[in-house]
Amino acid sequence: MERKIFIKNMVCNRCIMFIKTKFEKLDIELKHIELGAIIFEEESENDFEKIKTAIEENDFEILLGQEEKLVEQTKITIIKLLQKLPLQLDKTLSKYLESKLNLEYSKISKIFSLKEHITIEKYFIKLKIEKAKELIQLQENNFTEISQQLDYSNVNHFSSQFKNETGMSLSSYKNEQRNFRNPLDQIV
């Protein structure tokens, strides 16, 4: 029987590769895998417990509650949005999430804020700043180009938001040449 489970902290392609490797070792058929979720062929009652043990040993968590699943789906949807640059949000973030999650934004927002103690908008800003840090370290674009890729209205707004989040100016961050990035699964 096919079974879908949602996994907390599964936020990047390396996470996907790690989970695939775990399934190969467990000898359980993985039907589909994407950020935050897997579908597998459950052949015995022990399969779920084996998966749960393997996943939780490695700082992932199986989400059973509907609200927890919604929060994780919201995070994954926003993370996916930022994977393809330039960011092209042709509608508001709230409308985008409504269309992707098939729920009213007020419900998504309320549950997200209640569970994570942060608004979706603030979470989105934090992710954009982490993406900006990555782009600065790559040194392929100037600050104006990075602000445009992240869909900021102008470089001053980007610079101000960056400083508010990091406590550093864009130039200071670039000149430090140290990795001050935060893992995506720890951003809240």
C-alpha cells in the first residue's frame, strides 16, 4: 500500500539524496520524493517504524498533525520559490501561497504564526536574506543585481532589510569573507 508522509527539516536537495540513501539501506521502495514529503510502498507494519527511527536519528521528524504539515508545506513552498532566480512573484506572496496550498491565506497565516511564532512575511524575508548571503559569497553579481534577482524594489530597500536582519551592511558582510549563513531548517 502506498503511504505518504511529511518530513520536517527536509529543505534541500542534499536532504533528498540523504533520504533516498536511507531508503535503499532499509530496502523499502520509495515511490516519490520531494522537499518535505515522501511516498513509499508500505509492505509491512514494521516499515513505518523503521523509517521513523532512521529519519529521527538524523534530525528529521515525521509530521503527523495537520497543522504541522501545513506549516512545513508553507515553508517548503517558499523555499522552492526562492530556488529559481530571478524571483518572479507575479502576485502577492499571500495569493501565491493560497494557490499552491489550496487554502485561504488567513488560515495559513494564522496557523503558521501560532506554530512558528513568526509571520510568513518575516520568514520570507529571512529566507531572502539567506539567499542574498549565498549570492554575495559567490561574488558573481553586484548588490544591485542581487537585489533585482530577489525582487526588491531598489537596492536601498534591500540594503536596509539586510542590515536589519544581519546587523551588518552589505559591504561589511562581503568584506568579512566568512560564512555567516544559517541552515534553512533553522530559520524561524
